[in-house]
Amino acid sequence: MEMPVMIVLQLGLFLVLVPVVVIAARKAAAKRRAYLDRMAAELGGRVVPHGGLLFERCHLAFDMADAAPAVIEFYSTGGKHPTLYTDFKAPVPAQRPWRLTVRPQHALDAVGAFLGLQDIRLGAPAVDDAFVIKSDNELLAMTYLCQPEVQHALMELRALVGNDAIELRVDHGSFLARKLTHLEDEAALRRFFAGATLLYRRLPAGQRFELMTRASK
């Protein structure tokens, strides 16, 4: 019994499109890997691949003294309309835990302030107006965030690539600096790395490890 013409046409189209998709995916993966190889060589890190050969994903790793490596990861929430992030993650000593969150101000935060929900204020209007700051150790948070270099780095990362979405977290033995979108431009990734590593290196004494990158040598 002969197959209907429509099914034959659909099968033929499928057999044509699959190689095209595979080739395009391989080219995109190769281009991304070359980009990360260049950045790893420049920044003093290494590329760590994971996933399958066709849809290989990679992150950048940077050695730490006496701790697991710090990493730059390109994260996606998945789904039909994913949200993309570029993350810098590094360990902090777990024996001296504290919690800190720095995130952009939202419209609802004004409502919260009106209702008496107060965040930490640094006395630096540009930073106070741009971010919501929460911590379980206000003195330690103030000591850290009142450093001019830290405030400058936060504002630089906020302005990076045309969106103000930068988040900073210290919690459960880890440090996170997160920027909305995948940073696939070398200049942007270089600036993100410089800002994120400065924020990490300016953590209070005893709250960080030594980051072994070219910037530290």
C-alpha cells in the first residue's frame, strides 16, 4: 500500500532539515567554544565542557587556594521563554556563615518601604536608590559595601550591556554575582569578570579564599 503523498513529503522535509539543524548546532558550539578558549587564556582560567557532543555546554573555571574552583556559568531557566543569566560563583568559608543579598530596586519596594519594611542604607544615595540590601549581619554588610571600590563595581555591573539587573548574594558557603543575559561579547564578559572578582576579593577578611587568576598574580 502506497504512503500518502503528504506523509512522504513530510518525511522528506524531516530528512533534509535534521542534517541542517545538526550542522548549525555544531557550528554554533564550535564558535562558542573558541570564544571561551580565548577568554580562558586571557583571564587565567580553563574551559570545562559538559553535555553531549552535539549540544556541548561549557563554563569557565578559575582555581582557588584551598577551595573548589570559582566558575563563570551561562545559565538558562529553560522553557518556551527562558531567562538567561551569566553567573560568577565562588566558595566562601562555611565555618563563618553570613547572608547578604543585593538586588535592583523594584516598584513594589517603595510600597514595602511605606509599610515599614526597611533594607540596609549605606548613606550613598546612588547605591541606596539603585539597590535593595538585606543581610543577617548589618555591621559586616556595611563594612563590605561601604568600600568605594565595591560600590563602583556594583554600579559598573548595573550599567553593563544596557540592563540594570545585577544581583549579589553571599549565602550557604557561596558567593554569587549574577547578570541578566548571556554575555557573549568579549568586552562585556571581561568587564563582568573584573567587577565580579573585585566584589569577591573585597569580601571581609576571613570571608573569602584566594582567587588564583592572572589578575591576582
